[in-house]
Amino acid sequence: MLLAAAASLPFGAVLGPEAPLIALGSGLALLFRDLVRTPAAPQSTALLGAAGAAAAIAAIFGNPLVAAVLLIEVAGVGGPQLFAVLLPALLSSGVGALVFTGFGRWTGLETGSLALKLPEPFPRLDAADVLWSLLMAVAIAVVVHLVLAASRQVAAYVSVRTLIRTVVCALGAAGCAALYALITSRSPVEVASSGQATLRELATAPHAWGVGTLLTLLLFKGAAYALCLGSLRGGPVFPALFLGAAVGVLLAPLPGLGVVPGMSAGMAAVAASTLRLPVSSVVLVVLLLGSSAMMPVVILAAVVAFVITELLPPGPAAVDQTA
């Protein structure tokens, strides 16, 4: 896995490093267990593997809280009952935050905050931000569902004659980056790689990207993402976050919607639809924003996108694999 990741990620695969590094963290924890000759048991193996994965996640995202929340959701503590309790609580917390901290021209109550004071304060949320965030979440969930279905088709295609067809998919992703550069006269790196560095550029100067550029970027990066997700080795998180942020910037000119709320809702919706971990998606997006000011729309977008994704029928490749 590590050799495959090393052959994929440095050469521009539209994937992030988190999945191979999580596997590395778990594997190293179990290797250390064997080196010190600790008796192996199913529970200790699961515990050590989870601990190693948590260390890797905390190192990747720079925050131990993300690791803790992510592992709670991945482990499925409580089974389906967890989501039955968690989703209403998460949704009500988003609505309660709107009422408590203020909505539109109505001023909420004074609350203490541990967040750093940013040089440019985030705008106050209003009804248009919330409405557009909900509509964005529904549309994003449908599109992400189609992209993931395409990636499963690619995985089925690569499962036969793996070496040759993996190279074909890698060339296809490279072609997407090249076409984007030819059409827009911008760097092909904006399509290639995970998009983590480009996400910062997009967030700091969103108005430098025209509508045509953003549409072309979403088309080619989405196609390259599906190709790489089904054939190469890496994680799905950072390309998904970048695509969500690009959608938010593209739709920011809508009446009443700003760049910051649009990016916040877009990243939350794409992350929740891709990972199917709504709480982890909320924590991750808030961590990236560096402020809890957009948390209500982040929560609403993540919950709506997750529910829509769960309601959509599985793709044909997923059904065949289950059978």
C-alpha cells in the first residue's frame, strides 16, 4: 500500500495522503505490539489499530479532536441507534446556534468564545445564507453520488488487467489536467494533486477565479477525482473539500449568499456526502475555517447532504459488489 501510494501521490494523483497514512499508523502500532511480544487478542488488536490510526489522523489534520470524532463515527459505536440520536441532536444544535447567536438583523445573546480574533470578521448569517446552503447541500449530494458511482465503475474496470488499466486511468487524469491548462491558461496543478495548497489560494483570493474557470475546474477535477479514486491509492478527503469550496465560490454571487457561507456549506456538504461521517465533516470544516461563526450553515449542509446521500439508491457497481 505504501509503495502504491508513493507511486501515486507525488505524481499528481487527485487524492490526499490520509488513507495510506492511516493504514501506516495502524500497521506500525501492531508492529510495535509484536516487537515487544505483547499477547495478541481481538480486542487489543482493534484497540491498538485504532490508536495508531488516531495518531496518524491527528498528525494529518493537526487536531486531535478530529481524530477522536472520526474514529467514533467510523467504529459505529452504538450502531444505527447512534445516527438516530446523533443526527437530530446535530441538526437542533445548528438551529439553536442560529437563534442564540443571532439571525439576520436580529441580535442574539452575548456569548464567550475561545476562537482567535481574525483580522477580517466573518459576515453575520441571514436567511438567504441558510436557504442557499440547504439547496446547495441537496444538489451537491446528488452530484457527489454520481461521482462516487463513476469511481466504483472505474474500480470494476481496473480489477481486470490491473496494471495496464491503472496506467490508462492515470493517463486519463493527466489528460484532464492538461486540457484544463490548455483551456484556461492556468496551472495544471489546480486539477492534479489533492488540492490542499490550491484550497488556500482559492480561500484567500476567490475573486481571482472566473465563472468559466471554476466550471472547467469542477468538470476536469471531478473527472480526474473519479478516475484516481477508482484506480490509484490515496485518500478522498482533500480533493472533496476543494471541490466543495469551488462550488461555494461559484455560487457565491447568488442573491444574499456570500463567499464565506458558500464555501463553508459547499465543503461541509461534499465532505459529508463523500465520507458519510457528518459529525467528522463538521469538525473538519470548522477547523479549516478557523472560526465557529459559520458553524450553523456547516451543520445544516452536512446533515442535509448526509440524509440525501443515504436516501439515494446505490450505484450498479455497489450492488454487484454486494452480491
